[in-house]
Amino acid sequence: MGFINKSRSIAQSLLIAGALVSGGAHAEKVLNVNMHSDLKIVDPIWTTAYMSRNYGYMVYDTLFSINTKGEIKPQMIDTYTISDDGLTYDFTLRDGLLFHDNQPVTSEDVIASLKRWGAKDAMGQKMMTFVSEMVEVNDTSFQFKLNEPTGLVLQALGKPSSNVPFIMPARIAATDPGEQISEYVGSGPFVFIEDEWKPGDKAEFAKFEAYVPRNEPGDGLAGGKVVNVDKVVWKVIRDQQTKMNALSAGEIDVIESPSHDLLPLMEADPNIQLFDLNPFGNQYTFRFNQLHPPFDNPKVREALLYAFDQEEFLFAAVGDEAYFKTCKAMFICGTPIATEAGFEEKLQGNIAKAKALIEESGYDGTPVLLMHPTDLAILEPLPPVAKAAMEKIGLKVELVAMDWQTLVGRRNKQEAPADGGWNAFITSWNSVDNASPLSTPFLNAACDKALFGWPCDEEIQQLRDEFSREPDAGKQMAIVEKIQQRVAVAPTHIHLGQWYQPTPIGANISGAPVSPVPVFWGYEKAE
Amino acid sequence: MWSYLLKRVLAVIPVLLVVTIIVFLMLRLTPGDPAANIAGDAATTQDIEKLRIELGLNEPLPVQFAIYVKNLAKGDFGESFYYKRPVISMVADSVEPTLSLALFTIFFACLIAVPLGTLAAFKQGSWLDRIVMAFSVIGFSVPVFVIGYILIYVLSVKLGWFPVQGYQHIGDGILGWAYRLILPSMTLSVIFIALIARMTRTSVLEVLNEDYIRTARAKGLSQSRILIKHALRNAAVPIVTIIGIAIAILISGVVVTESVFVIPGLGLLTLDAIQGRDYPTVQALIFLFSVVYVLINLIIDVIYTLLDPRIRY
């Protein structure tokens, strides 16, 4: 043991000597983080990629944010009022908001940013249908004039996941939404260090010294964004074993997305702590392509709601019950609109009932082409479970193996499965994406304007529209129940349960914020 | 000699043209859609189509190819679909780590493998020979990532002698640069030690049976002089060939080692670009690798003439 300690200290001395020779000795507090992927696109409005959203939370700020209870709270906004008729919203920005180029954040910047976001994001587009005018009252106050009342405005402005309405300087927000921005100035708690961005290697963010956090304690994405480190480095490490070794050795401080099979090893490592930082977790979903048989028939789709057993999927993919939860609520267990309505008898493997529905449907033996991504550990075990359940109820299933990127390309093809199209696949969403009928991407049933799978359901669209127009929370809940009851007989997709991704953090790290999106304010690093 | 070199350099042009066409077509005919990847999971078909137009992917293949070749002729490899940076600058950033790893590995491998192979040949049938042969079998058989994990576990995690991962640019300090390269080079050199030692042994064995070696022994030259000056030099042609090929392999990317030790080199850049269907980056990298292969083969040919004056072109 003495030999080991001695040799370790010699090695450490060598490292320090190396650092001194290179002039690298300093007392900077750096939080080294391994994110789930490389940062590729630095425009969180141009793409819906999660990494770009995460980048957005570093560099930009939002007008409103959600807390850990899913409630919308002011973030850049100091005060706001809604007129009695619900047609006028007046907002005032907090004092001291500055962009990274030290220019103050103004109403002009806010309005320009919301216009760009509203042209790109589905929920933003919906909100803009209610907004007749956005008026700049003065530098720090602005007004929304609505053409009819809606409960959507604050929900949309506090939308936590892609695309998030981040606020940019007006000159940058003037960029066409179809083009990427080329200047990276925000007013968020971190400054993007463009020169240190090495694609495939790392991205660096320095603490924005002039950032003024809110006075309230941090709570999810809401409250004060207090930064306690000088710099955050997102380090690209692809190999799961190397990530764990690097965390154990103190070379990195946080792993956003570790492989579940390494968790027992990490639990036993005294240098690593495990936290569940995202209380909403993630949701597995089975997506139908409704353009082609057999899933153009709602009875066949409903049969799968009976045939599938959430527990079977969750055991296959996650394994440990500590990290998953069966949940029949489409809009995520634990949210204010969680309900089992419509799914009470479903999602628990009722094969007899599913078989009966298949017989009723007149299924003619058309094979189901189920895409099977073999390169993503968290998705790879799921399609065989779906195949087994479908075969039990009499469907013919062809499992086609491919890498995820091939699947991403193929899922946008509307051709018949035999001509390069598809019938079904399984994916996973960050639960906050699916926490509202308006934000749930797969619930959009607007035919060719819907996401891949292209469901076409006027009733669902009408109910979503009613939901967006309804300002009263109680009445919104009644609409949610109706939506679920409709989806339970004419499914757009099937929710296969929630799973959780524990975040491993170094033993010397504290203050990690609980949030549905990985954010890096709050963290403290002891020497 | 000079006319030979000129001919060889000119012969590169059709090779690169064929490579350019094949890579261009393979990328476009392989399943996958860069626009869909870039747009993200919540993008609609209309969003993706707009992006395809922006990236120029909606144009017919011959038009896309003509644009690509036209830009290439001007030395413009294009911009990465994802990073919106010139591909050439991304490739340039990745060259140093890969080249450093390749040179360290080859240095380690030659330093160990050539003397070992020579001694094994000289002591044919001895325990030393058997150990070298056994090592070379193990070196060929054990996957690189297994060797990497074992070395990391013992030397980094348990003993703390080396960092688990990471690369330091030479400009940030030469000591740190060299220190961080030791473990990945050791890992990667195992297979090349096995390869070069085996090749050296075979070549030297062949030479040791030649008449001029017997003559040298009869003249009373020392064993070391016979081995180094007469045997090894005459056995050097195949050894140089294998070292050259090893360098080409190392430069064109050692994905597993770069991944395990987190070295941001050409191998990982290639892997990421292929996975993301980043056509301009893949095209530039394959073009670069083709040039490297051709150049290294040319250099090997030139070295032949220096080692063996009988070789003439």
C-alpha cells in the first residue's frame, strides 16, 4: 500500500510539474462534465436536439421556467399582470439583466427572440395564433395583446424542453429561423468560450460574472441560478467504462448519462455518489406509422394497448426496479395533469382481449416492419419485447436491425414498408417533452403536418385546441381526460412506462440541482 | 529515380478520383439522412425538407457531385453539416493527436520489436524465441480494448501512475503531452510489437542462412556486428514495409484506442462523421487517408533504394 501511495504521489508530482512547465497552474474551479453526446449545433431554436437545448440553458435565459413541481415561475420577468378579460398580458423585466457583451436585455430583444422561436416551435406557433400583437412599451416592459383568452401563454413561455424560448439579442434573433445563428451571445449564467469549442472533444463555458440570479433559492429550472464554479467543461468521452474510471479517479465530476449496467459498480465506489436529478425521468414510447396497414386500422393499434405490458419493457431495458416505474398517465406521473383515464384496463398484457380485437379488425396478415436500433443500449432490448407480444396476438412481425441514425433517416420516409418505409419503432423522450397535450410531439395528429407516423385525428386536434384555449386549470384537466380516452381507442403512440437516469457525481461535488434538464448552476466543488 | 517519383505522384490523381467518386456515392446510397439527424427528434417532415434544401441535399446526385468536385478543385472541402466549420480546420485539429499517438506507438514498437525479433531469430528454438513467439500470438489475439482496460485498471485506477483518459496538446506543455501518451501508446503498441517482431524474426532467419553471413562468421566478426551490420540491414526491406503499413494504419485512425483513452484524433472524427452522415467531413477524411497511404508507400519505395542499392526504379 505504501508503495502504491508513493508511486501515486510521484505520478501526481509529475503531472503538477508538467502543468507548471506548461504554465497551467491556477486555482480555477472547473466542473468537468461528460454529457450524453457531443455539442454539435449551437442554435437551440434551429434544432430540437437535446444537446443544443442543454447548451441553451447554459448561455441563455428564459422569461419563465418550471420548478420541480412542474409549476411555471418568472425567471427573467420581474412582474406580470393579466387583464380581467384575459386579453392583455403586461410583463416587466428584472433589473440588471445583461447580455454577455454587457448590453442590457431590452423588450426589443425579447420580442425579436419570441418571434424567431414562435416561427419554429410547434407550441410557439400555437401561442402566436392567439397573439395579435407584441408591443414594446419601454426598454424593460412589453405587452402581449391576444385575440382571445388562452391558458397557453405562460405554459409556452415556460416550456422547458425543445424548442425553449431563449432570449437573444435582437440583432441575433433577427436571423431567419431556417438558418443557424453565427454569434453566440446570451444573458444566461455562463458564457460560451467559442475558441475552446473543439468538436468531438470539448466545449467550455465560463461563469458570467455580471449575471444577477433571482433571490429565490433554485428550484428546478426556476429560482436563482447561482454559479459556484469558474468554468464548466463538457468533455466528450464515448466509452462507458472510461467514463466510470475517469469519474472514480476524479478526472471528471459528473456523468450525465451512464450505462445502467455500470450502476452497481458505481454504487460500490466510495468516490462516486448517485443522484436522481430528474424526478420526471424519461418515457418510452411505441410509435405507429398510420399511413400503411396494419396500423392505419385503429382496432389493430388499440389491440397493442391491451397486448403490451409496461413492466416487461421496463424490465428488459432497465432491469432494476429502482430505476423505472409503470405509469398509465400519458402526460407523466407526478405532473399536475397526470391521470389514468382511458388506460385503466390497458398496458398490462391482456393477450386474450388483444387477440379478440385483432380478429375484429379483419387483420389480413400484413407483416409489421418494426425498426430495431442495435447501437443504443437503452433502446436495443425493447423491439424484441414488442415483437413477442405482437406475435402472441397473431400479428406477423419483421424485426429489421439498423443503427439509430439509419432509423432516424428512415422514419421520415412515407413510402410503404416494402419500399423503404416502416410500420413502427420505439424511442424514448425526456418526460418533460410529454408533460402536456400541446408539447407531446407524438400527440400532434395533424396528418401530413404531424411528426413521422403522421396520425390524422380530427377529434384529438380539436381537443388539443380546446385545451390551448382553456385558461382554467380544472377545465383543462377535464379536457386531458377526454384526450386520453380518445387516444385509448385510437392511439397515436403507446407510452411504455417511465425510467430514470441516475446521475453519478464525484464524492467532492455537492449542490447538484434537481431539474428535468441537466443544468450546471448550483454545483459546488470541494478541493 | 526522379522520373519514377514523378510518375508515382501523377498516378495518385486517378486513385484520388476513383476514391472521390466511390466515397461520394457510397455516402449518398447508404441509408440515413443528415437533415433528419440535425433537425432533432421533434422536427416535422416539412422542417427536415427545408433543411435538406439548405444543405443542398435536394439536388440530383450529378449536380451535388459537380459542386463537390468544383469546390475540391479549389481546395475547398466544404463545411461540416453540424458544426458549420470548414472541414479542413476540423481535420487539422485532429491531426496532431493522431500523429502524436502514431509516432509514439511506432517508436515504442520498433524499440522493442526489432531487437526482440532479431534476438529470437539468432537464438532460434531457445526459450527466448519461444517467449517472443508466444507474445506475438497473444499480441495478435487480445483485442486492443482489453489491453487498454487492463492497463488503465492497474496503472491508472489502482496505482494512479497515469491519467485514465485525455490528451494534452503539445503546445500546452511537452511533458504533459508525452506523459498522457504513454498509456495509449503502450496499449496500441502491443499488436505492432507482435507484428514487427514476428516479421523481423522471419526476415533475419532467412538472411542468417545466407552465404555472406557464413563468410562473415568465418572472418571472425563479432556476433553483434554480424547481426546488426550484415543480417539486420539485409533483412530490413520487409521490416520497413510492415512499419510503413503500420504508420498508415495508425494515421488513418485507431478508433478503439482513441475512444478508450479519449484522444480527439482522426479516428474518432471519422467515426462521428460517419455516424452522423456528415458527408463533407467523411469525404475530406477519406481523401486525406488515400493521400497518406499513397505517400507512405512512396516513401517506403524510396527507403528501399537506400537500404538495398540493388533496387532501382
